[in-house]
Amino acid sequence: MTAIGRGGWLLLPAAGLASLAGGAGQLAFALLVGLGLGLLHGASDLRLVASARRLAFLGSYLATALACLLCWQLAGTLALPLFLLLSIWHFAHEDELLADRLSALALGLFIVGGPAVLHETAVARLLALAMGPDAAPALAEWLARLLVLAGTLALPVLLLAAWQRRRPWLAATLLAVVLAPPLVGFALGFYLLHAAPQTGVRQRLLGAPTFTAYLQLTWPILLGAAVFTLAGGLLFVLQERTGIRALFAVLAAFAVPHMLVLPRFLAPGAEAAPRSGPQMVER
């Protein structure tokens, strides 16, 4: 079973349909795949922390999430570039697919920059909306150019890695990320290249033999995340009707504590899940 797995292949035709559906369909795909399926691996964060430290962990986690929302509200032009840089570091640091340093760095750059390779203008518009009404258009255009550069440099490295490892599904995913509209491409890359493999890691760490068993262990956190998403997202949707800024702000509010707070609270041995190769979560 590849890292895409049985269910993952269905995302590629779904991404094609979302791409044809226009802006609303693309945003819906990004919400369902990027913010929905994509955050499943973070739902087990609490279970990786020793029981005695969970209260402090929850307090730190929620405080960081709220601080992210506040930062996005008050200083979106600063919050977005920092979030992109932190995301690249995180994706490269938690690479379950390729492992070697050059490929891992390329993967981190590609997940963030790959959707911009053929869509620089569209990405610049999305970044401007994400930063808010006070963002200078020139800053969004400059960031979009940097993302194009990152994705362009990373793509041949990853295609070579896919060929060397005989992983046609990886090459197909890379091309889909580049060709799809930016929101769809980002959701595909984030889920298939990072979140899905990491969900498999979390299953092994928790000893959950199936995806259903994993959900049974993490559903309370998922329910709380849904409430947080509705409350936090509504604040930004009321201000900016497209939903783009809400998507970025809520995603950052989940991702930043996942990236920065969890490592400081991990129980001993929590990162020592045995590698079983690029296996996808069994559904």
C-alpha cells in the first residue's frame, strides 16, 4: 500500500472536480481536505503527553492557538510570512516519506511553494486576502515569487526521488499539486505528502490497528477542534467574506501549537514509532 493508499487515490479525481467547480468548490475542498483530513494527525497530540503534564499542555496549546488568532487579527502581514517559514521547517523536519536531508528539505519547500509554480498571480491574490486589508500588494507579490522559486527548485529533486524509489504515486501527486488551482494544490500536498503519512505514524505510536480505532481514541479532541474552528473562523469570515483569511488564520491556530508546543511536552519515547515504510492510514 502506498502513502496515498486506497482512499487517497480518490482525492485526485475529487481535486479535479473541485478545480472545475470554481472558487467556492476550491475553498470547500481546501476546508474538507486541508483543514479537515489534514488535521487528523494533530488530534492525537494530547495522547502523546504524559498524564501528569496534560493540564499544562492544554493550557499552553490553547494559549498559543488564541495568540495566533490575535496575531492574525492585529498583524496579518507579519503572521503569514512567519507561518509559511515555520511550516516549511515543520514539513521538512517531520518527513515520513523520503527521509534523506535534501529530499526532506525539498518536500518542505514544495508543500508550501509547489501550488505557486504555475499560479503566481493567483497565489499573490490569496496571500493578500490572507494577510488582510492593510497588506501591501507588493508584499503579497514578493512572497508569491519566493514561493514560485521554492516550488520550482524543489520539484526536480522530488521527481528524481520518486523515480529512484519507484514511486509513481509520488510523481503523480507532485504534478497534481503543481497543476491544480492553488487552494486545491495546497490541500492535496499538505494531506498526501505530510498529514496522511503522519497520521500513520500516530496510529503506530498509539497502537491503533485501524483508522477507526484511531478515531475512537481522538474523537473528543476532534470535536473540540470543530467547535474552535467554527468560533475562530466566524470571526474572520464576518470581516472578510471570501473565507480565505479565516482558512489561513484557523489553520495557523492549529498548526503553530502543534509545531511548537507539542515538542516541549512529548513523553519519553513518543517520537520512536517504528518505521514501516510509507504506509497510508488504513480506512
